[in-house]
Amino acid sequence: MPDAVELIHVTKRFGEVIANDDISFTVRKNEFFSLLGPSGCGKTTTLRCIAGLQEPDSGIIKLSGKDVTDVPTHKRNVGLVFQDLALFSHMNVFDNIAFGLKMKKVPKKEIEKRVKEMLKLVGLEGLEKRRIHQLSGGQQQRVALCRSLVPEPDVLLLDEPLGALDLKIRRRMTVELRRIQKEVGKTFIYVTHDQTEAIVMSDRIAVMQGGKIKQIGESREIYSHPKNSFIASFIGEAVNIIKGVCEEPGAFVGKKLEKPVKVEVREDLLNTPVVLSLRPERIRVARKLRNLDNILDARINSALFKGMYHEYEVETGRDLMIKVFVPYVGPATTFQIHDNVQIGWNKEDTVIIPTS
Amino acid sequence: MKIFDRILKSFTFFILILMYLPIVIMIFFSFNSTKSLVRFTGFSFRWYSELFQDKIVWGALYNSITVAVAVTVISVVLALLMANAMVRYEYKGGSLIDAFIYIPIVIPEITESLALLIFLGVIGFPKGFWSVVLGHATFGATFAVVVLRARIAGFRKSVEEAARTLGADEIQTFFRITLPILMPGIIAAALLVFTLSFDDFIKTSFTRGVGFQTLPLVIYSSAKRGGVSPGLNALSTFSFGVSLLFSAVRLFTLRRARYE
């Protein structure tokens, strides 16, 4: 079975700016694939190249194994949900959704049936005759999704479609998008700058920065094994980054650390500048800790209670500030500012990554 | 501040009366059964039926309408292209060109008309129907740009792109998406231009050829010749009615478009 989408050395410039710099990746059939990166990283350009709305300067784009680099948009059979949704304001809900089927000259009876099914899938039954401006933001979102799904595209592209919604609806829509994707069994490529969205929905994520793809992998893999410090800090709530070097296998030394800490490190990263990345939720805090690879004396510098967890900043070593998330399970995890504590973690909790 | 409020209200009322009373009187006496403009002697359509038996009036009405239609078509097509270019593309000296397009609104029509008259003479353009159309189109296109520009500025390109991803080619996209979305703006612009052309007097009197009459010119020349008469009242009322109708339709379409 050929891959749903394949990009081979795709490059796209806008004048001096290089939006896509030699991009190659494949998206498997029925996969939920996310392009994740900060604004201006080129992710939308990549999406527009796949849709044929942007022509790459060089490189090849394949859909289901077929080279479509020179095929115009309307013959590619891709769906695209736009950031501003781009609904047709002069048509009602039914005509919006039916547009793609009418273009394909599907018989009227079948159009009615398929639009109805699609509205049912997203829970908008009975709203066929409504005008677009009579719908709420979440409903418009669903109409846009229906409109691009109903012609059965080979791949559905989504360009930050949840951007305009408020946070609560946004979180609900992420779960729902994932459900819909599973139900219709289609390939989705989702562009977002919101790492939570990407982690929740995706089978695999491609992290982009400066027009390049920096890492491709499953959510957990990218979260726990980021390939560089940019990805480490971009993915997740927060991360502790400590600069230093591994002079011998298994030991990391840093200027701000009073003694070496135990780590796992690849041979090729020995004796080069590296960073140690440590997630705040992997660190334990107590008055006295035992049975951990690394235990450091520390002092609480700031404490924020966030309901589900405490967010502490502790000072250790030589002016080293470490962020720690501790689940709130009672008074044992509650500390005050200036309390003397110990922090600790095992070597599997850390990743050594090259600088830059 | 109740007193102040009341003064303001009466003042507004007074201005409105000042503006509309003469028109109301004119319309009122156009239905008078006798020639008197002082005493209303009875209701009749006499002056209207006389009016529509007048060959000169018919000819002028025909000219007014054909000129206005031609001006509307030319202005709206030109304005569509101009407004598109102004909104969608950035080009060098863009703001200067913008300014030049709007200038015809502020320069005195009589100056513009005189300049056009001289210009037509220099290039040897024959005076008649087309010279009048040309004259009207210079302000028609300008006003149409003003109306259309707002509509096109609110137009999102992603809507066209969405149609393309749904399988529509360029031509289908234009006729099913772009044109329908711009339609309220096009209609509003067309009605405005039609009204302006239909009412125009100065441009027409400068650019028309000998014997080419439009309705405003007939009204003017008969007023000059025989003074004010009920027949003239009827003609003016008719002309006023046409303009009013078009303005009303324009306001209505604009209001509806606002909901989309």
C-alpha cells in the first residue's frame, strides 16, 4: 500500500525568505500526522504545497504514490480546512457541505444522503437550512470540517482550524477531531503551533523550525527524547535545561552543578558541549530522599499551587534554578518558600542532547 | 437637559422641512387639475398624460435611460477591475494612484466638464450619445470604485481557495463563489452610478451634441422658456421618483448584504 503523502526535497522561497528548506517526509495511510512549530516556521506553506495552492520551487509531492507536483488543486482530491474556515457566506449549511459533491457531479439523491450522514457524524442534524452567520464558532468549525470531508478526499489537511475558538471548546474539539478521524478512517495532516493539541491527537508529529523539519516521531518519543534543546523546550509545559559536558560515560558535569550527575549518554556525545534535559514532573521532592540515582540538596525559591499540582522552583548547586511539578496528594507534598528539601531523579528521567 | 434636547429635535425637524417641503409642494401641484400653482383645484393625472404624449420628453427619457445603462455597465466593469487591483495587489505608487482615482469626487464638476469639452474638441471626438457616456463614466467609475472597494476588501482569498480544494476550476470558482459574494456590492454600485448619471445636468450639457437631450436638460430648458408649470412639475416628479426608487433599492441591498 503506497503512503498517503510523500514529500521529497521540497523547497519553497518567498523572495529572500526560505519557507520550506529541503523538506522530506512521508505520511502513512489513515495516519493522524501533525506539523508542529512556532508561527513562521513554514508549516502552513508545507500544507499549501500539498494542496497545490502553493507551487514548490523544487522537489516532488506524491499523493497515494502518484506524483502530483504539477497537478492543479482541483484535481488533487485533497480536503483543506482553513484557519479562517473560509465558509461560503452566501450559501446555507447544506449548500456549503454539498459544494464539493456538486463539483464532482454526484447525483442529487446521493448528495442529500451523504450531507445528512456527515451532519450526523458531527452532531449538527437539522441545521441544513441555517445561514453561516447564524451558527456559533464551534458549529461553523464543524461545517467546515464536513465540507472538506464529504467529497472523500484522499487526505484531509487542517490548518490550525481551532485557532479562533475559546480554550474550552478547543480542548473538546481536539478530542472530537480524533474521534472523527478514527471513524472516517482518513489520513489527516494537522498544522498547529499548540503542542498540547498535537500530542493529544497525533499518531506522529513532525516538529518544524526555520523552514526545516527537526524531528519526526510519535508523541511520547518526541516528548521524552527530543533531538535538540529547541524541541525539548517547545514541547511540553516546561523543561529544565542544564548546560554541561559528559567527560566519561554515565556522568554529566556542569558549571552550575556541585557534583557530577548520573546520566545515560550516547558514545558520540562524549566530550562535546551538550545539555541535560529534565522534565519538571519527573523530579521528586521531599525533606529526605532515598534510592534515586541523583539526589541534590535544594531550597524552595517559589511555590505556586495549581490545583492538580504544585509548581515549585528550587535553588540547587551554584545558582541553578530547577522547576518541579509535584502532584497534590496532601500535606506531604506541600512546602513553603525557603524550606530546605532534597530533589532527586533517576538517570532514565533525563536526556542528553547536543547543543543547538 | 430636556430643553436642549427638545431644541435639537425641533431644529432637525425644521431642516428636514426646509429640505423636503419644496419637493412635496412640487409633487402636490403636479396632480393639480388646473394650471394654477397657488390654488389646488382638484386631483388629476392631466399633466402626466400630457407629459407622456410629448415626443421631446419621450426622446429625452429614452436618452437618459440608455446613457445611464451604458454608463453603469462601463463604470462597474472598470471599477471591478480597478478595485480588485487596488485591494489585492501591492504595486509601486499604489497610494498615489488611489488618490488620483478619488480626485474626480472633489474637483468641481464644471471644471471637469469644461476640460473634457476642450479635450473632446482637440481629439475630434464626435459629440452625442458616446461623448455623454464617456463624461458620465469618469465620475461613475470613481463612485463605483468607492462602493466596490469596501466589498472586495472584506473578501477573503481563502474562500476561493476552499472552492478550488473542493474540485472547482477557476471559472466555476469565479461564477459560483467570487461573483455571488461580490454581487451586493456590484448591485449597489450599479444603482448608485445609474442614479448619478440619470440626474446629471452639468456634464451632459457640456458634452452633448446639438439636439441630444436628456431629461434634466429638458426640465431646465422648459423652465427657462416658459417658467414653472404643472407639466414641468410632473416631469420633475417623475425624474425624482426614478432616482428615489433606485436609491431605495440600493439601501435595501446594502442592508441585506451586511448580514452576510
